[in-house]
Amino acid sequence: MKYVIHDNVKVVRRTQAPLAGRGLAYMHVTNKCNLNCIGCYSRNESRNRVPDLLLEQLRLIISELSKNGFSTLVISGGEPLLRDDLPQLVAWAKTAGIGKITIETNGTCVDLNVLERLNHLVDRIDVGIDGYETRGPHFLRDKGSTRYAVKAILQIQSVGIPVAMVPTLHRKNTSHIDAYRAFAEELGVPVVFNILTGNPNIPPLDEYVLTDEDLQALACLNHGTIHGSLCDAGTMVVSIDATGSVFPCRMLHDDEFCLGNLLDEPLESILRSERTRRFCATTFRCVLGCKFCNHRYVCSRECKERRHFPQMGYSTSYLGTSPLCSCI
């Protein structure tokens, strides 16, 4: 591995294979969803009209993931609980050797019978939540969704599956972080915050994307509960969309970043392909000014997805400066 200084960034060029026998895979088992959340990365005009992959096809994908050393699987969508065969799929994943499985849900489709079938198979269910009290307010999600999310959390708890409450932080709710924490404590669950990412020049995201002042407030918080880490996209992390296509990150489901499709070629050849190596060739190990920055734990300083907003005027590539940072 050799290092090259490029502008204000230390560039790490990887000469070995992108993956070394372990990793995290996001698997989108459907693109269908019953909500219309602002800023959803999988939302598109045809999402509820495109047929889902068959169970046998998803089993093939899971086998490929396991065979290539992916021991952690996050099952997402769309809304994964819209699939009636989800318990069968999870059982197959365990049989195939996946060690840790998390399901992400909006909480509106939770069924006790399904939960009982998932018990002892999934390690955790993450419930996305909008408000910080049962009856509201609502920000990104449909009105009334918080009530369903709370009901889902209680149902998941009742069957003994670990559950977490997952709010998304944005301009309109950063002042209520303590309320979210208190709400989680009241429900007896951990809270894990995500940060909304999107183009602030396109409505309605222009009302929600975080400002510098919001980031300054977040920087004062315990960074352990807010998503922000080194970027492992395409190296230790891959994302499979609802058609079987492989991407380096679930936030980069764009044709520009498609590495291949698991229904057409083995995962090993996809991971070792020239297109994958090109994406992984450069990572940001030391952006000058970041090392001692109070924002470094909330900006996801190496996140290539957050750099990929040419419309924002920050960069025409994921190799540019993070659009969440005005410090460098």
C-alpha cells in the first residue's frame, strides 16, 4: 500500500483485494414501501410497481455474500416486512452462515406472528421513527407514523427481540435530541441517530438539510450515538439493491457506481473487478484540518456519498470536500 499526497488529502491506494474475508452487507429485499419519506434514498417513481426478486434469487445472493466472508447482514428496503417470506429468508441466511442479522423497518407493518418466527434468528430490529412522542410531531415521514413505530417497538420487545429506535436528524429536530433520548429511555430501548443527507438546493430537502449551526450543536454531543465514521464503501461494506445489483454503499445506488449484478456474475469476480478497484483506489485518511476539528465525528469525514453532490457546488465527485463541512 502506498500513500500519495493530492491537494489537501492523503490518498491511500489499495493494491490488495478490496475485501479480506469479512464485512457488512446491506440487502434490499424489496423496493416497495407504504410510506413516502422525505429524503429516502430508495424512493423513486416506480418503486411500488417493480416486481420483487423471488425467494430463490435472494437465497442465491445470500449464499454469495456468505461465501465471500460477509458475516453481518442488514435487511432493508423499501419496507422489508412487506415480504411474507421474510422469516424464511432470515432462516436461510442463518443456515448459510451469516452471523449477525439486523432488520430495518418503518414499524407500520409489524405482525406478532411474523415476529415470533423471527425470534432467535435476528439480532436486532431497527425501527425508524420521526417524532419524539407518540402523537407527533411528524417531519420526514407520513403523519401518524410515529404512533405505528412506537406500537412496533412494544410488539418487538414483547417477543424478546432486541430493538432500537432510529431517528433521522435534520434541521427541524436537532433541538429535540434530548427529547428523543428521553423518549427512548421511556420505551426502554437504545437510540441510534442517523443524519439526513441530500441536496439542499432541491425542495423539500432545502428545509431539512443541516446547516453549519446545526453541525456545531451536534459536535457537542456524544459522538458514539451519531452515525459518523471512516468510509468502508466497497472495501468492508457493500449494498445489494432490490434487483440484485451491487453498490459500494447503500447511499450510492446510482448507475454510475454499480459494480455488477449478483444474478449475472459471482460476487468474487465483482469484488475483484477493475470497476470495484477504481472506486476503492482512493480513500481519505487525512484531510488537513479534520484531525482536531470538533465536527469530525458528525460529518462522516470520509463518507464518499456525502461528497457526491455536484449540484451543491462543493464537488463534481465523491473525491471532493464533504458538503457538510465549511471548515476547510
